Amino acid sequence: MAGKRILVYGSMGDIAGTVATSLRNRGLEVLEVGFPQNTFRDEFGYARGLRKAVASFSPDVIMPVGDVLAASRMKKELPEGTVMPVDTPEKIALLNSKVDSSALASSLGIPQPEIYRDADSAAGREIIFKRDKSFGGSGVYRPRTKEALVNLMNHEPGGRFLIEEYVEGYDFSIDAVRWNDFWHVACYKSLRNHGGQGPSILRESAGMPVLEKYARKILDKLDFQGVCGMDFRIDADGNVYFLECNPRFTGGLATQVEAGFDIPWMLWKCYMEI
């Protein structure tokens, strides 16, 4: 597939640059177009920018970074012959959703922090409040009082949120590439992040077969095709808790590439069958 023009669209810190560098290092022609806003708070702007980039550069392959859901919704309007290695909007939306991915994990017997139904059942407990759609630590809160929790709940139309037990422990992340019969996964432990939330900025590789097993159960259940990250927490007694899914290139991408798990290149090979 030499000669194919690849558009890497989006930003999210250094993630787009890591994707572009990975593919350029393999001798591929890469065009990198950033999106300056928060990709998850301006879906329409992200889509407009992607349309403009496609019209301007006529890429053969698009590798979206950031709001992969918005990109996936555009697949049907791409020019004939232009491909984008992301799954359907339905699968991506399910994995993006804190509520729906939690329900899926529960149906598969994957352990999670205890989930409370309402403010009364959570009263007096250390909890985490999660908006259904939250990214990079935004939309995740640790309310200290019942009144604070009720206020958060009242600002979420439709009741799409999670109230979870707060679990003290270490965060571990999985990055996986799944495509038909191909499966490759790696795990890292987060050692430090920005102000206690968001993508980690100090990581170390870790061998955690149980997390790999849980990640595969979720992605196999959906027959998910593409790249997906998942976050877990492990407490002092070794208990494992599922936290969330991120069906896209994640903040740990550079760590994985440097450790030899070249995710963009693997995705390219899987999708283009080279």
C-alpha cells in the first residue's frame, strides 16, 4: 500500500504527532492537520474541520485523533475509495458512555466499584460522580456532601451518570488493537498525572494478564474493530476494578510505541492487510 496518502486529523496533546511519526517512520506519506479546540466539546466543529481537510488533501486513509465518534459518523459521506479504520458509531458510542460501558462490564462479570442508585444510598460514603460523557478527567467529580452530589445529579438531564464507590489504589491502563482474528494488547501503570486527573504523564509498562482478559471479553462481546484503551484500578489487596473505556488512541500512546507496541502501524497493517 505504498503511495497511499494518510491524513492524521485532530490533536489531543502529542497523540497526533505520535501517530504521524510512527507512520512516517515506516516510509508512509502523512499529512497532519490539527484541531485547536477541545475535540469532545465541539463535535460539529471537529466534523467541519475534518470535511475541509478531506476536501483539501484528498487522502486515501484517515486516522482520526480525538473525537472518533464524530469521525465515525462521517464515514458514509467520505469520497469513494477513502477509508477510515474506526468501528461503527453505535459501538464507539457504547464504549464512550460511562453508563453503557459499565453495564456491559457488569453483564460480563467484570468487577467494578460499587454503584449507588441515588444520593440517599451514597450518603456518608466516599464516592466518585461521573458524567456519562467525560474525557481527560473532565466530568469526573468527588463530591464531599450529599448536597454537592444532588447538585451534580440535577445538572445531568436524563439521569445519565454514575455514582461509584471511591477506591483507593493504583491506576492501570490497557491499550489494545483488535481486528478480526488479530489481537495485541499491552498494559502500563500510571505513576503520575496532571493534578491528580486526566492522562498520566509518568508511566511504566506492567504485565497484568487479568486486565488483558477483561479487556478482551469486552471487545470480543462487541466484535469491536480498531484501537481501544481501558482504565482499571487495583487496590492494596490486589482487587481489580473496571473504570472506563476509551475507543481511540489514548494518552499512553507514546509509552506504548516507545516500548515496541507500535499501535498506529499495527492498525495500518490490519486495516490495509499488508
